[in-house]
Amino acid sequence: MTTLTLSDSTASEIKGDALVLVSVRADKGAALAPGHGLGGETVAHLDSALSTLKAKGNADEVIKLVAVPGVAAALVVVTGAGKVATKDAGLSAEAIRRAVGSATRQLSGLAKVVLRAPGDSVAEATATAEGALFGAYTITSVAAGPASAPVKSLTVLTPAASDRHLRAAIKRAVALGKAMSEARDLVNQAPNELYPETFAEQIKKRSVGSDVKVTVLDESALAKGAFGGHLSVGNGSARGPRLVTLRYTPDKARKHVAFVGKGITFDSGGLAIKPTKSMTSMKCDMAGAAAVASAVFAIADLGLPVEITAHLCLAENMLGPGACRPGDVITIRGGKTVEINNPDAEGRMVLADGLALASEKKPDLIIDIATLTGAAVMALGHRTAALLSNDDDLRTSIKNIGDAAGEPLWPFPLLEEIRPTLDSAVADLLQSGPIGVIYAGWFLGEFVGLGKNGQPIPWAHLDIAGPAFNDDAPWGYTPKQGTGFGIRTLVGIAEAQA
């Protein structure tokens, strides 16, 4: 695990394998961001080098320079943050996170990297720490081990190093960085290594020594509890389904939040088998469950005074003798029946069980997160998640939390004219229909119960099918493969309730 410390030393005097400085896009090319504190000779050398290399200061531009006078580090890395919106506004937190994360992502193998925050404020130092930790990740698998070694230690330079508010923010950044790495590791595991049983075992192992209690329901317990969604999806695989519950119950909690995560450890499409190209990345179909589990452990590590109940809905969607068929009618936890018409719309089936179970405790709100629909990817691309909710205030709050965290969310309406298309002639609900994102939202909402006040429990659905997995080139602090998207939003929701 990469370590992180603070220092109020100057960028010229502190030793390290590399010194990272942030640049911005100016009229004549890249320019060093304010607050670097470097001497005139060093600045002149860097300005000349950036000009010679025709550096622009754009996001994801990383320039590596050696033999820079006036600094103790052997390597100076100038990383672009893009154009400042207004002269007085400075860089946004996400621009800083992305710039420094792009640098640390490309410095794997170094023992010590020093980063000068682009400015003197607590907010700028916090964003620097977060981005550096998010970027300092390398893929690890059970079979092959680490592909390369991440940066061993990070030091953030800032005049605010002794500020108590910054110390608290750094503790949070470290917890988030750890959670992001854990979720990425889960997503990146090969599906022959990570399946419902081993996923559950890893979560139980992670809980040892924490304040999180974990229970696991296997096939027999799922049958006894009438979890028809898990059983209908999981019966097509030789590896049975699991439902993992995580409970964090601090003494001073006054609010109770439930998280539900989709955990399809591999999705072949079932009898509606996917084409090969669409199937190759389907080890990532459990990214929602990975985000939920990692967020709960981060919340516990931070000691937030909010009760959390989380359900990881784990199954493998395969084509074995017990695979569900179009036309099957199954009963979800709580008694509602569903007519299956698309075996490749399996995620909503396990989530239905999880939402019904979460509702039984009557929490103050329920959040589910899932790589659910290809329609969300078609509408929003690979960097933005879809957001639906039965509560206008909750939807607005979550969008603001996600945007501030660097996890952009786009609200979709629950259009009333879509609801009648869920009607089935032989069951309470039809599993799949037109207008994929909104149909799925209506379907999931049917399993959200009533709260203590007799009204529907406030609920939101995050469809992370696009940003959960990066099949393209890495960018900013986002690596190739699993991204950890959604964790910061879930932690932010818990903080808002606390």
C-alpha cells in the first residue's frame, strides 16, 4: 500500500526520486501553476524546457525532465491540469486530482515521489493527495501478482501541512485510496478466481479486525429465504450464488443507510448468450458490489456516525442445465413475481432480492449501484453514470455529491408513460422492456418498500455500466480495467447523512 505524508518543506530542498509540479494551459503554452515556491533559475529552466518541448499544459500531458537546477529530486515531472476557468477561480479539485494522478500513475516503481500542491490552501493540498493516491495503483491478480510496483511513498508539499483540517482530509484521502485499490483489485481478478463463493470469502477476510460484521447466505439459505432472483440467475452455473451482508453499527448513529450492489462475477448472457466481443470484459459485472463493499470498509475506517447495512448480490450468469428461460415466472424475496423475457437482464433480478431485503429494516434511504444497462453507456459514454431516484431532493443531493467527488452522474427521469410497459399477463412484473435505463429504474423501484412513516423509502439507483471499467487507454488517475467508480459517491452519501 502506498503511504502518504505531508510536509511544509520547499520543493527545492526536499529529496525524492521525482518531484511533481502542476502546469496549466496558458496563451503561449504550458505555465507552472502558482504556489510552486521555486527559485528564479529553476523556473527559467523549466519555462525554457516546456517551451522547447511545445508543452501545452493540457490534461494528461506529462513531461519528464532531468538535471533541473535548484531542486534535490533527480527527476522533475510537470503534469498538465488544463485551462483555468477564470483568473481568480484557480484550478478545480478534479483538475488537480486528475493531473497529479496522471503523474503518479506513470511513476510506478519509484520509492519516493514528492508533489507540490498547486496553491497554498487546504482544498488544493487535499485534491493533490487524493489524486496522487488514486493514480498510484497497479493491477494485481491472484495468479500473476502485481504487474508492476506502485509508488512506495508520496509526500505532499504545502504550507498548510500543520492545519488540523488538512490532517482530517488526508485521513479521508488515505481511506478512499485504499478503498479504490481494493475495489479495483476485485474487479480485475479473473472470473475463474473470483466467483460468488470466493468473493464472499475475500469480504469475510477483509472484515477481520474491522468494525464491519459480515454474514453470508449460501444456496440452501437463499432457498429458505425465498431469494428467487439469486436462485434463478445462479442456477445456470456450477458455482452457486451468495448474498453477503455487511453491517456497520456505530454507537452514535442517528441515520441508517442501506447499500445494495450488483455482483454478477461473470455474465455470459445466459441463454441469451452475448457475442464474444461483448463478453470479454464481463468479469467487471460485479463492480457495483465491489464498490459497495469497499465503501463500507472506508466508512468504518473513518468512524462515520451512520449505520450502514449493505447487501452484495452475487451470482454467475451461465448456460448450465438450471439456467433460467424466457417465459419462466419466479418469485422475488417478499413475494412479487416476475416473468423472465431476457436472461441477459439478470442484474436486476439479484438486485430485486437485495432491495426487498434492505427494505425490511426500513432504513432512512436505500442506494443501489450496478453495471446494469448498455443503454446507459450508449446515452452517456464511459465516464458518466446514470442516476434515477424516487425522491427529487435525494437525486439532487447525490448528483452534487458525485460531481464534487469527481464521479459525474446524469439524472434520468422516471417517466410515467414507461410504467405500464412493466405489466405482465402472467406475473406481477415483466423483467425487461424498452427504454432500458428508465425501464430498469421502474423495475427496481417496485422492490423498494415503505419506511417507518408509511411512505416509500427514499431510494436512488446508480447505473455505472460505463465508468466502472476502462477498456481504453488510462487517463488521469483512472487506470486500465477496473476503475473503482462509485466509492467516493457512496462515502459522500454516508457523510451527508452523518
